[in-house]
Amino acid sequence: MAKIHADPFANATKQLNDACDILGIKDKGLREYLAMPNKMMRVKIPVRMDNGQIRIFTGFRCQHNNDRGPYKGGIRYFDPEGGVEYMEREVMALSAWMTWKTSLAGVPLGGAKGAIYFNPKKEKFSRIEMSRITRRFTFMISEIIGPQKDIPAPDVYTTGKEMTQIMDTWGKLHGVTQQPAVVTGKPIPMGGSLARNVATGLGTAYCVREAAQYIGLPLKGAKVILQGFGNASTFSGEYLEKMGCIIIGASDSKGDIIKTSGMKMKDLEKWKRKKGTVVGFPGSTKVTTEKLLTTKCDILIPAALENQIDANIAKKIQCKIIGEAANGPTLPEADPILFKKKIIVIPDILANSGGVTISYYEWVQNNLGQYWGFVHVAKLMEDHIVRGYHDAAALATKKKIDMRRACMAIAVKRVVEAFELRGIWP
Ligand code: NAD
């Protein structure tokens, strides 16, 4: 399904330039400052495999901006079709989106992203090989991460297990046994926060609820298509289902399915657990990715990878709301087409910001050494999301622009304010 289109970093920069136009930022130097990452670290990761051979992996940590607080962003293990060079540009783009996301969410953090170019779902790695890869990567980036510097989190094909190994390795290198605030997305016994595992999907569902209310779409009986079937997608689906929606489409790396009469999330999840894919779900039809994205529905949740909705798909899409649980699923060329069709696109930096918002509260809890209940944490996140949605909707209406431009303008303005308050040193 994954399509290689334009350079993702060029897409991110185009979105930034649009925001600068809205804000009247003409200074070329400032635009370049906002576009380029502060630091990009590319590392060689030598690992002794179980068969005795040495294998070299390539890893990245890109720190985009820390004017508003420590860098923050996930680490993914993946092998995009474009190869290592493409991944470098992808990580740069993703780190910039993290800067805008933390800013829009109103949490005092910056933006970063990391990755190792390999796919643990395609190739089999033993538990110990996985641990060696993660720990050696942590060693390579250990000087630039830390609770007050840069705080990684899980992303595609990484989980609380990898975060625990990063925390443990970093702690040993720095002579501390207890420093959970170096990563977020940890399992609960390791200092994780309640509600973090569901945060991204729950946040997406809150955004969709606000958008539906705005256009007068009843959620009861609203038809939803999910692209992807991992963390972001399944919790979006579960919470939208709880709000009354019906899931009629889903997909994963093995294929895409539609069942217009609806599928229960718990049945789909059970099927996926048993078969390793959603494909073949009883009563469903296997379709192409294009068909999945363009089947008539009310709410489309792209929750897999970037570059999924191009101009061609945008012309054919038949939904009312798109909630971008994934990062960068829509190409810039598609935005004006969707806007003209009056489809509300809740951009990634808002729609999936529930994850980083609860990550922020996980970090706060770690720093305080105090732990809060699920309902309290979820409510804190809901407040950020609802405020973010309404701030952006108000600006979008006032300026007659789409939600992406409105969100970006709000986020960029806050980073510029922080940059100007700090000034340039020396
Ligand atoms: P995940 O590893 O839990 O799931 C990824 C899903 O994508 C899997 O179901 C996989 O089968 C599917 N996938 C992979 N290749 C695919 C393909 N070619 N076609 C269709 N599906 C494919 O990852 P996740 O955490 O759910 O992340 C998904 C997206 O959400 C990413 O863009 C990520 O950056 C974004 N996101 C996640 C979080 C989070 O907290 N998990 C936060 C913000 C953004």
C-alpha cells in the first residue's frame, strides 16, 4: 500500500511556508530557522546477530526545535520503500511535525523524531537481537537524549518494551537506576501513565466528535473507515464505536477490507490476533487501498503511514471528516481539493496529539514521582484537544482557510514567540 511520492520534508516545509504566509512572516532567515532541524544525528549501529555475524543498521535522531521545551518525539523501526536516504528526509519531516504538534497542544516541549531502518515485522529477529539493536542505538544517541534534553517515545513498530530498554540503557550509561522521565510510553510498572496506550486514538476520537458536532453529523450510525490496524487505528476505532459509530473498513500491511454492514472492533481485533491480519474477516471484501480510501463513509481515519491521500484519491474521497491519526497521510496537493469539497480535515498535528499530550503528563508524573488515575489523565488530554480544535476552527472560519493551515499558523506563531523571547545566543 505504501506509496512513494514527494519528499516528506519538502511537504513539511511547504506547510510551514503556508503558515508563514498567513502570519505575514517575510524574513527568509526566520523561515529557514523554523524549517531546518537544529540537529540531525545519523548513526551506524553494529550488532552481533545470533548466528555470530555482524550486521550494520542505520539509525537517526533528528532534533528539530526546542525553543518551547525539551525535544520530544517517537522512535520508529521501519523500512520505507525509498530506502535509508528517504527515511532521513522522513525523520526530518516527522521531527518538524512534532514541533508544531507540541506547540498546538500547548505542552512545553519541542519536536524530535528517531528511527532505525529495519522492519521487525518483515524479518524475524530474536528477542536478544532486538534488545541489542535498541540498546546499541541508545548508546549511540545517549549524549543527546535525557529528561531535560530530548525524550523519545514509541512509534511505528516500537512499544513500551523498547522504551524500557532505552530507559535502562540510558540510566546505566549515566549512573542512575531510576530515571523514568528519559522516555515516555513506558509500561505502567516502569513509570508509564495510565491512558497513554489509548491516548492517540482517544484524542483522534475527541477531535472527530468536535468536528461532527460542528457540521451537525450525528455520530450514532456514522460510518467509519480505518486505514492501518495498530495502536492509533484500533483505539480510534474503539472510541468512535463507543460514541455510536459503525466501522465499515479497515486495513493493515497485508491488505484492505470493506464490509458495509459494519464490523465490531472486538471481533476485528480477535480476527487480527488469530490470523495476523484483518484480511479475510468474515463477510468482508478485500479491496485495493484506493477503494478503501474512497468508499463512501462519514469518517475516514488514515492511521498507518504518510503519503496516502494524493490529488487523485482526494478527488474520489466521499467522506465528511478525515481524522489524521497517522502523521503526514495527506499530500499538500490534496488539501485544496478536500477543502473545496468541504471535507473537514483534522490535521495530524491536532488529530493525533493526544499521544504526545499524555506523554507530557507521563513525564510530569515521572518528574513529580506521583501517579494519577486514568480518568484524570484522559480529562487533562481532552481539555487540550478540545481547546486546540476550537482555537483552530475559529481561525479557520475567520480567515476562510482549512484546518491544517489554521493549526499550523497557531503552532508556528507560538514557536516564533518563544524564539523571539529567547533571542539568539551568542
Ligand atoms: P503501529 O505499529 O501500532 O501500527 C502500524 C499499523 O500500520 C499496523 O497495523 C500495520 O499493519 C499498518 N501498516 C504498515 N504498513 C502498512 C501498509 N503498507 N498498508 C496499510 N497498513 C500498514 O503504529 P501506530 O503507533 O499505530 O502508528 C501509526 C501512525 O500513527 C504513524 O503514522 C504514527 O506516526 C502515528 N502516530 C502514532 C502515535 C502513537 O501514540 N502510537 C502517536 C502519534 C502518531
